[in-house]
Amino acid sequence: MPIEKYLKAQNFDCLAVGVLDFKTSTYKTREVTPDLFFDLASLTKPLTLSSVKFGHPKLWEKDFDLLLNHQAGLPDWGRLSKNNWREELLSFPLKKSPTLYSDFGALRLMLELEKKSGKSLQELASFYWDKDLLFWKDLVKTAPVTGMRKGLPITGQVHDDNAYIIDSFCSHAGLFGTIGGVCKSLISLNDKTSFVGEVTQALKKGKGDRFVEGMDTPGEKSLAGKGHGLLTFGHLGFTGTSFWIDGEKERGHVILTNATKNYWYDRRGLNELRRQLGEELWKWI
């Protein structure tokens, strides 16, 4: 399946895709440039927080679901300070609230999990990671440029400013991976926890909330591409990353790009790529 054509007229230059079959624990990939480590951005959330719920269910408390599904009343975003970010996040009361996608909520859940377990989130979440899925500060191989910071290209560093300021492992952003690393990790997580079935059952029982078990669901203007079923879930990343899984078919796809390379404020080209390429990937599956 040729994918280079999807980069035409885009403002970025790196693209990798994969398709997943969870029934057979197999995957296929295509890359414009081999072996690049992409900044996964907010894919970090399900790859850390959701995976801890599936892998360590005894740690879980009811209030944690409010944070996991962005219903705990925390602000969506804000600038955190390097020295007091923990105190800032812990100052917010938790209360059942309308859905508001929140980086702060994801970080607060990390702090709650670490407090209860006595372990770091990295220790808790890494039980299924492939060697090519890792924390950005452990990166030693090539990564695409994802923007500019202080007049210099961002490459090999996390794009998210708060994750960069925190400068340690965190839950809302900071994982990097190759397309193979992401695909193998998702398959490994399912082999160890049956998370695809868990989320699918939660969707069947759900009340129509956007987020289920920390996973996003396609809206009316779905970015997953035509061809998926009603029981589909996944996540988007700000740098132009995504994964979507059709729970009924137990199959899915992953798209990785460096969409923020030259600018981030116009997403029309990226969104069109996600829809068109996503539709082709559902057929390839």
C-alpha cells in the first residue's frame, strides 16, 4: 500500500501507518522513512493511564474514572511551573462534571496512582511496552522535527511545553515510538489484558459519553475514516498521531505524523489526511 501520496500538499514530511489484527496478534506497517521515533503526544494518555487500569485493576478507585474520562472538573490546560506543578494539580477538587478534555486531569490521575501504589507511573505502565516505545528522555535514535522552541527545531524532545517543563515521566504526553513499536505494544497490551474486549463491553453498556475507559470515540465528523463500526474507540495526538480500534472486528489502525513541524494552528490538511488514509486503512485491514 503506497502512502507517500498522502504527504502531497501537507506542511509536514513524515508518515507511518500500521494495521492491527487483535484476533491473530499480528500487524502490518508502511513507512515513508524507516525506523523514525514519532512524538506520540496525547497517545501517551491511554498508553499509560488506561493501560494501568487494565493491567492493575486492584489499584483502581471509582473517582479515578472521572479523571480518566475527563469528567472530574479540572481545567483543560494551563501553564504549569517547574517547581510547583504537583501542588498546582493537587489543589483542584474532584467533582463529577460535564466532559472537558483535560491534560490537568491526566496528570492528576498520575499523581493519585503513584500515591496509592508507591510506584512511578512508568513502572506501572511499562509492563507491555515494546523496546521501541519509550520515554522521550531515553530516546537515542532519529525523531522527526515537530516544531520550534526558543528559535530551534524540536527534534528528539517532547513537543508539549508542560511535559518539557516537568522534565520527567508524565501521563499526558512524552512517549515516543516507531510505528512497529506502537503496533506491537497495543497487541501486547491486548494479549496481557484483553483490553479491546473490555472497552468494547464498556461501549455497549455506556451512556453515550465521549470517553470510555480513557479512550475517545468517533464523533459525527469522525477522524477515524469511513469504514469503522459503531463500537470503535481510540485516541488522537496533537502532533498528528492517532490509533483507532473497531471493537466488534477486533482490528484497528495507527497513523503517525509530524504534523506540527511548520505550524499547528491549521489542522485542515491533517484532518483530511486522517479521514482519507483512515478509510483506506480500514479497507487494507
